[in-house]
Amino acid sequence: MAWNEPGGNSNNQDPWGNKRRGGDRKGPPDLDEAFRKLQDSLNGMFGGKKRSGGGGDSSGGDSGKGMGFGMIAVFVAVLAAIWLYSAIYVVDEQEQAVVLRFGKYYETVGPGLNIYFPPFDRKFQENVTRERAYSKQGQMLTEDENIVEVPLTVQYKITNLQDFVLNVDQPEISLQHATDSALRHVVGSTAMDQVLTEGRELMASEIRERLQRFLDTYKVGITVTQVNVQSAAAPREVQEAFDDVIRAREDEQREKNQAEAYANGVIPEARGQAQRLLEEANGYRDEVVARAQGEAQRFTKLVAEYRKAPEVTRERLYLDTMQEVFSNTSKVLVTGQKGQNNLLYLPLDKMMEKQRSGSAAAGTSASNAGQADAPASIDLGQRDLRSRETR
């Protein structure tokens, strides 16, 4: 027989061996009794009446009304606390907040303690001073139809929170798409050599300018501060071939540098020699011209003197010519009086000395001997000339 059937349990005990009413119970708590205690406490807080064990219908009805009013008040208070907690917010020094009222832009809030009214208002709060970064890497074609893999990093920050929130649904996704478009446009207009070597800085500048134009056109509210194009490389499948090309290019550049260094050493020297030859030629030309002009002037003056005294001038010219001729020879001609034979004198000792000492020393000694004997020849000629004038 079950424990709760009449007469089934004479001691009126529950399945745990405890009495159902009264006494110390060690089993599970009575939920009905706990709920009644909670209800009595709430009724006391909000002006209701406590339940009593022997109350009639009227007291039970008043208790039910008090309990309902208390529960509503508690619910309203909890809702008010939750709303107030969510409505008050703090904007930091580095942040801004955009408030929308009924889905339309209402205001932009600066740093400080602020409040808005959900669900009529919505706020979007973002850090507008922090610099953010976005990285991208992909394979693309260059101008000369080669495939390269170009990684880059875009650094940006939010400069207009209203545009950032309202104009574009997902502004950072739009930034990524615009970056991909700008990167492919610039790389597609650049040769592979420039992409892989020294053209990265110029590419980064062009990508930044083009990307900023895209963002300004979309009015995203983002300003790109820096674009860094990292070391571009060929796809791994053809990396060895590209390495060979790079090494060949480096060898070519080294050979060019060596050739330029050699040219820088030879060309100035050749130019100096050419300049020296030009100066020597100019000097020789000036010398010849000056000598010719001097000879012409001397001849002009000599003509004037010849017209004054033809015989004397003729004899003077003859003597000067003979002096010039005999000054360069080892033979000596001695002229006698009129009607006498001329005497040819050969200085054999001078000739032997010339053969021994060589052509250079012999030429010098012969010139000195000619100059030493010339005055005697000139004196003999002058005496002959005076004797003929006397006759």
C-alpha cells in the first residue's frame, strides 16, 4: 500500500522516513511553504497583507491582489534599472559616438558622460585616434605579363565617424575592396623588374593616392596614413628561375659599374692629352704666325733700306746668308784678295771628334766652330768690299 494512502502508513511518514507535518524534517524542503514566505515578504514591502493559515476567502483575495501589484512593481523597477544602465554611457578621450534617433542622424558626441534613449536611439561608438592596420597579399599580373606575389599593409584611422557609420554599410570591407583594386591597378601598370627591386616605394605612394581617392569618392570617413609594400616575390613554382634572373641582373649591374669606373679613369686622361695636343698646336700656330709676321715686317723694312743703298744691302744679305750657312757646317772657306784663289779649310780634328762623340755632341761643337770662324770670314769679306769701293 502506498505511503500516502489512508491507513497505509500509521505513523504518517513520507518516503524519507520523516513525518509529513510537524517535527524536524530532514528531507527536501517544502516548495509551497517557501513560495508562501517569499510572497508574504513581497506583500509586506509593497503594502499587502500577509497570508495566514486560517484565513477566509476575503483575506485570500486581498493577498492575491497585493502579490500581483508587488510583482508588477518589482518587474517595472528591474526594467527601469536595466534601461538606465544601458542608456548611460561614457565616451573616452580617444573616442566619439554617433547617435541616431528613429534611424536618422541626431548628433556626434564627444568625450564625457552621456545618455541616450533606447530603443528610440542607437549609438555607434568608435576610437577615432587609434591607427589601424590591414594586411593583404595576393598574386597579380604585371605590365609585362608576369605573375608576382605582392604583400602590403595599409595603415588608416577614422577621421569622420558620421560618414564611417552612415554612408557605407561595412566601411572596413569597402576599404579592403578598394585596396585590392588600387593594388592591382598599380601593379598592372608596372614592370616586373620595378615591382621586385627598387620600384616598391613609388608603388606604395601611387597605391596610397589612388586608394585615398576611392575612399573620398565613397565618403567612407577613413584616411589612409601609410601604405607599406613589402618585398614582392615570384610564385614559389618559378622562384628559382626568378632568382637566376635577379643574379644575372646583379652581374650585369656589376659589369656596368666596372666599365663606368674604367671609363671614368680613361676618359679624363684622354681628354687631358687631347687638350694638351690642342694647346701645343695652338702654340705652334701662334709661333709660326708670329715668325711669319716678323719675317714679313723685316722684309718690308729691308726693301726700304735696299732702295736707299742697293749694293751695300745686297752685300749684307750675301754675308748674312753665308754666315748662316757656314755656322752649320764643319768646312771653312777663306776668301782672298781680288784675283786670288779661295782657300778651303777642312778642320780634320773637329771632324774626327764629331765621329767619336756622336751626332749630338758633334753638331754642338761644329756649330761653335762655325761661329768662331765666322768673324774671320766676315772680316775678309768686308776688307774685300772696302777695297773694291776704294777703286
